[in-house]
Amino acid sequence: MNSPLLSLLRTNPEIVKSIMTSLLDDVEKSFDNKSAEEASPVALTWASISTEFSAFVRSNPDLWNTIWLHWPTRTIRLYSKVSRPLTLNIRLDTQKITKIARQHRKQWAPFLQTKLIHDRVGTMKIAIDDGHAMTTALGRTLNTPSITLTSFTLLLGKNVRVVPQLLSGYAPRLHTLRVDSAIAYKLQAFYESLQHLELHLGANNSSTIYLSETLKHMTKLKTLVLVGSPELSQLPVPRRPPHPLRLPALESLTIKDMCDKRGALYTKYIKSSVL
């Protein structure tokens, strides 16, 4: 083993922990980087360096509580065990996994459902492209209620379908939600907790009627991001906006990737005391 690395661990374990945390942050950012490589279980790699490194890494459960579902079953079980008592950050991006990793797809739904039921899931980021159709079991799993879930990102290809009522409408701690899907999801049930919402708009969820029904009771919503799509650009823009939708806690409204006319419609429509 490299003696300077071992010396650093013995004299400044805080620096080693900081370096590891930074590397894990880079892996986390890979979820939104389309050119990024498949995420690997780096904590397991660190633990294999030496007995001393293994003891250090295993004594820090926050280095283990992010699990990518494409990993081998044994790896996932180890991460789940060592990360206790922390909640888990579950990740899946089918566009970035190898053919070998896809062989583990049968484990995705059972593992995720078990952790949701037993209140171990803190955050989820799920991205499934059209080339990897959503399995029925995984679709049902995303309808599982969760007491511990605080943040959920769901990015689906236009031909991927999931039941329109995510988490059975019960996730009392969910404060951040990001959805990119062709489905008009029923999000009203999260009005008591949701503070940050990003919606990608298409034919089924871009009308002011849908937005009104979805947002009108979200009195704690602080940030709202509305993102356009190629499909949205083909739809006519209403001539006049309806009566304004007022969101009392809203501090930031961001309009992205849509024509100026439609952006102006939403800007005039969605109001708050500071907008």
C-alpha cells in the first residue's frame, strides 16, 4: 500500500473522509450527466485497499448509503447492511448501464419495495429510457407509500408508463420532486410537504387546468421549474391566460426550453407575493 496514503489516514482522517465525500459527490452528479460512465461501488473499492482502510470506510455509514440498483446483489446487500441506521439514496439510470448490469433487473423491484416498506429510503432518482421498458413489478413498486422519502426524481422515456398516482399519494416528508414523463401525474396529495417541484411539460400536463388542479393547494411550494419539450412546441399557445394561480410561498419560478409566448403565458398565470 502507498505509505503516504496510509500516513494521511492515520494523521488526518478528516481529510481522507473529505476526499471520499467529494468523489462520491462526483458520482452523484453523474446521474444528470448523459455522457457519464456507469456508477461503480467506490466504497467497496476503498475498503479493499487494506485492513486499516476497510475499518475506516466501514465505520462511516454515510459512505455506503447511496445504492445504484444495477450493482450485483451481493454488493447491494453489503451497502444496505453497512449503511445502517441511515436511510438509503436509491439510484437507477438504465441508459448508462452495461448489458451485464441489466441482468440484475429482476432484483430492482423487490429490493426497492422492501426498503420502501421498511422505511429505509430517503431519496430516489430513477431514470428509465425507452430502450429499457419499465417492468410491471417496478411500476407497482413506485406506487409504494413511503414515510421517510424526502426527495424523488423520476425521468421516463416517452413510451414508459407508470401508474399516475406516485407513492400511492402518501409521502408525508417529500419536499423535493422532479418529474419528466409523458404522464399527467396526480401530485395533489403532496401539497402539505412539497417545497420544490420541477415538471417537464408535454401534451398531457401543460394545460393551465392541469397545473391549477395540481398546484392550487401547494401552500408551501417555494420553487417551481417548468421545462418544455419538443412535443410542447407543437401545441398551440392559448391567446389569453386564465385567472392567475396564486402560490403564497413561491419564491422562484423558472421557465426553460419553451417559446417566449408560452413562457410569458405561465409567467402571467403563476403568481405569488414576490413574483
